[in-house]
Amino acid sequence: MQICLEQPHYILLFMELVLIVLLRFLWMLVPMST
């Protein structure tokens, strides 16, 4: 039962981390291309 409750929390954290990394990567790429 605890694992089922904790899983979504980890997924949300992972998604947030990936989103931040992607945004930072894009932010670094945009100035280089222009």
C-alpha cells in the first residue's frame, strides 16, 4: 500500500527534474543558434 502511494510522488519528482533539464538545455541551445 505504501509503495502505491509513494510511486506517484517519485514520478512527479522525476518529471519535474526532466522538465527543468530540458528547459535549461533548450535555453542554452537557443542563444547559440541565433
